[in-house]
Amino acid sequence: SLLPPTYYYEATLPPQILKSNIGRFFSCINRTLDYSLMSSPYYSPELIVNILANSEEPIDFLLLGSSTNLAQAIILNPSIIPKIKTVFFSAGSFTNASISNQTFPYSTDTSGSSYNIFVDPLATNIILQSGAPIHMFTIDAQSFLPLNYTQGKYYADLYNVTRFLQDLVFEAPGCSGQTFDDFDYWDPSAAAYYEQVATTGSSSFCNVSTTLTVIIDLLPDGGFGRTLYGGVEDPNVTVCLVADNTAFVSLFWERFSQESICLRNYNVSPAVTTIDLQMEVKELQEANDEL
């Protein structure tokens, strides 16, 4: 990334900071979090390479933050590219906002850029140039989906959503020191868009979708990190530009009352904890002693 280290690390959230932030949020909503869940022994790009290399079928990627890990995986082993089915971004903006006077190094995202691309636009560019099919559920579309308590509460109660899940959504502004005016259904809307497109080929709440050639502005000026209309030789990207608010909000809350797509499509084993591993090691040691 071209970002200075302090900003870059804040954006990418190392595991210890991520755990701390999540822990503070759970405390804010009067819940506890089990930190004994084990993380992968691989660092993220290695894990992506291993999963793709051993997969019999191409795999979709839903990027709800920086593109860094997937881009590094592509650099690490370009042979995985054919195994990437589609990359879905929660990012991109095509409103053509005027360029600001900001200069490198940046302390915040530039005018007209979307944060998830701005934190590592070089990584986004690597993925765009890889040839993998790309969808962007843009911040232009997400701007039609503000987090409104009255509206959300109506649908949450209508679909009998649990208090815990409601708290995860409705307490987010207050627990992060912000207001409802600061929040849209950003990544949840991108995730819902991905699920619909991946399973049915289209989205019921994306009102305006089109295919554009896209480039990333990498010039170190006030336009750094913006998504721009490209030329005929630039990558084609399917972008959602306008979203239907009522259709999405109803779908979002109804989805909580439905079966998980992961549980439906995969055999999901319980997460392995530190205690589980310790017990397994103890059993193996006892078996070895008997031999």
C-alpha cells in the first residue's frame, strides 16, 4: 500500500487490534465473546492460495474491506487466477466528485474515492487486471440504503429477529461514537447482492446495473484511489449504481429468519477451540504412552 504505516495498519486491522475492537463492541451491547476460537496457521494470502489450489471448482470472493490479501495471493501464485470464479467488491464510486487538494501522504480518503479501494488501490488494480470477473456493489448504490432505526425496527420485529441480532445492527452507531446519520447498510448490502447474484444471477434490489470499463486513479494527488471510467482495453466490471431501499431493508431483516446459505450448501463443522486441541493432544499422548 502507498499509505503511511499508521493509517495502513489502522485500515487493515491486525488480529490483536481486531479482537480488541470487537471485544469493546460486544461489551458495549452487554455481551461476551469467546476468544478461544482458533485462527488459521497460515497468513491470509497463503490460505487463499492453498484453498484455491486444492479446490476442484472455482470460488467466489466477497471483499468487504481492503483488496490486499487477494492481490497478494495473486502475486504469490498467479496460477490461482483461473480458480477465481468472481470477485465481488463492496466498493467503487462513479459520481465523478471533484478532485480535492489532498496530497500524499494522505490522512483520510480522498474526495470521490471509496474507502475500501482507497486503503489499497494498487491491490484493487491488480485484481482488476487479473482477468477475473468483477462485480462492484458501489457506494453510489449504498447511499440509497441509510440505516434508519424506525424502518429497520419495523422489519426486524415483523420477521421476529432476535434481540441479539437487532443489537448488532442498531447499537453499531452509538457503540462506535457515531450517529445513525453516519451509517448506511454498507457491507451487508454488498453481501446480500453477492448472495443473490451468485445463486440466481441477478439482484432483486439493484435498480440500475451496467457494465463499465474501469480503471483506478493511482496518481498521487487529490484523486488517488478513485474508480474511473476506462477505455476499450480496460477491464469490464459489472456495477450496481442504484439500489431500492424498501426492497433491500425488507430482504435484509427477513434473511435473519431464514436458513444460512453456508449450512445449506456445506457440511459445516463446529469451530475448533484451544481446549479442543489441548484435549486432542492429551489423548494422542496417552495413546502413545500405552504403545
